[in-house]
Amino acid sequence: MRPSSPTPSSTRPSLAWCRPDLVLVVEQLRPKRHDRDGFACGEPTLDTYLRQQAAQHHRAGISTTHVLVDDTGPARILGYYSLSAAQLLLTELQEADRKRLPNYPVPAIRMGRLAVSTSAQVKGHGDTLVAHAVARCLGLRAQLSVRVLLVDALHEKAACFYRAYGFRDTSADTQSLYLPLGPP
Ligand SMILES: CC(C)(COP(=O)(O)OP(=O)(O)OC[C@H]1O[C@@H](n2cnc3c(N)ncnc32)[C@H](O)[C@@H]1OP(=O)(O)O)[C@@H](O)C(=O)NCCC(=O)NCCS
């Protein structure tokens, strides 16, 4: 992670992150608790997803959505990411990452969406959410083999954001990038 990434507190629940100025918590989206309508990140598709589809997709077993809130306003969504199971072709990995892997689809977790509220951007929350998603994926590997974290960048600017964390371009003709998680 980038040097500014916060470190998880060992004295709080695993989903809480401490910074000197506030306590940040990542929790599963709960429509009755979190103000989805108040969220706007500058990308309408990501706002609409959170408002209209995220909870529905969770109920349907399509994806889970995790929201970032702070202790001063637990209903206000500062940012969110969503995760689902995925796979990619071995040939979509860069050559160096294919070594010693069998010629099977590569098990992956897709972070299908990542967004930070416009009013909360450029404060390190995107960084916190990426770090949190990666930590969650690493934690899952004890029970379920997963080799990479996959993201679909909306545009080149977003792809640059991900590359700074070590995400690599897939060979697919898309804006998909992956972060190797290594063997368990
Ligand atoms: C991209 C986004 C999630 C970043 O969140 P953020 O909280 O503003 O980012 P942070 O403050 O944690 O910044 C982390 C780093 O990313 C850089 N960064 C921030 N926004 C960026 C962007 N749009 N493109 C490229 N880099 C970006 C910051 O400069 C910072 O780099 P540094 O640590 O070297 O200074 C946020 O701008 C957003 O939600 N944008 C709209 C939706 C979107 O584009 N989502 C991307 C997924 S497709």
C-alpha cells in the first residue's frame, strides 16, 4: 500500500481503522442504517449502483457492498467498495504471473466498484478502502483459494489510481487490472 495507508488497530474490531483525527469503520451496507441517497462521488453510475442495486445484489448473492463511515456520523457514507467472486483466464495474467500455474481459470475476487464521496475525496479514504479490500481478500484465502484481486477501471484516470497500488493490466482488451495476492 502507499506509505500513507492507515494501519489496522489491534485493539478494535478487525473492521475498524484508526487515524489520529477520527475512527473509521468499514461495515457491510445496511439500507436502514446508511444514507445511500446522500452519496455522490462524481460518477453517476457508481452513485446509482449504491442507491438502487447494491442491497438488491447482496440479497441475490451477486456481490457484497462495504461502506466506510466515521464515528462522528455513522449514517453518512464516505465511500464504498463491492466484492464478488470472479475468475480470469490464465492468459489474461502477465507472463511473469503465469509461471507455475496450471492452465485453469485463475480464481479471483472482483472489486467491481470503488468510490469515495466527492466531499470526502483526496483525504486518503480511497487508500483506506483499497487497503481494506486487500486485507479482506488476504483473510479469505485461508478458506477459499483466490489468486488475484480484479478491478474494472471506469477510465484511464482510475486505472492510474489502481496502478499506483501495484495493480497490473490484464491482457484482455478491457480496463481490467489485477493485483497478485500470491499463494496462501
Ligand atoms: C478514485 C477515488 C476512489 C480516489 O479516492 P480518494 O479518497 O479521493 O483518494 P485518496 O485521497 O485516498 O488518494 C490516494 C491516492 O490516489 C490519488 N488519486 C486520487 N484520485 C485519483 C484519481 N481519480 N486518479 C488517479 N489518482 C487519484 C491521490 O493523489 C493519492 O495519491 P498519493 O497518495 O500519491 O498522494 C475517488 O476519487 C472517486 O471515488 N472517484 C470517482 C469514482 C471513481 O473514479 N472510481 C474509481 C474506480 S472505477
